[in-house]
Amino acid sequence: MDIFDDATVSVLEAAGVDEEALKGLSREDLKDLFPGPGHFLRRKKLWEFINQNCENTTDQDASTCSGSGIMPSTSSMPPCQPQASTPISAEKTMKMPDPPEYVVYTDSELDMTCKEHNH
């Protein structure tokens, strides 16, 4: 953790986060530790450190990286199958009731009606 500035190290130490625990942090965890736009570059540097260390881990150490929000490899994910859209036909169109069941009025129409009736 020598690569981080003193402020980053002090926040991590105060939170009880060591280098091993750092690998398990998610982006949300980093936002909680370093909130606001002023800490964006700190969060970015930490996130890059987490990703770099998790990519270089062995299978045995990979369990500590599972909480970091890194996407699993595409080989473990099922392929996405596009679905054909349903053609529009006469049976699929919606018919509105006549007369309508309800009417939606805008605020200006309601204000105008109130002024007319309150004379």
C-alpha cells in the first residue's frame, strides 16, 4: 500500500482495511470510504489497484476478489439469445373504451375551472 498517498492510507487504516481486505472491496465500498467528487481520483487509483491484483491472483486467492464487483469471464455466462419481436396484428392492438373510463386534466385546466366556479 506504499503507492497510495497518506490521506488514503490513513482512511484505510482507520477503517481497518489491509491489503488483503482491500481486494474484497466493491465500488460501493470505495464510495462509502471516500465519498464525493473530490475523492474520485483516489477511488479510481484504488479500483485500478484492486483490479490489477485480482487479475494476477491464483485460483486459490480468487475467493478474496469475489466481492470486488469484477465481472465473471464470458465463458461462464450463457450466451444472450436475441428474441424476435411479435408482429402487430389486429388481434394485438388495444381498443380504448368508448366513452373513456376516466379523463386526465392538466393543472392549468383545473386552475381555470376552479377560478370559473369560485366567482
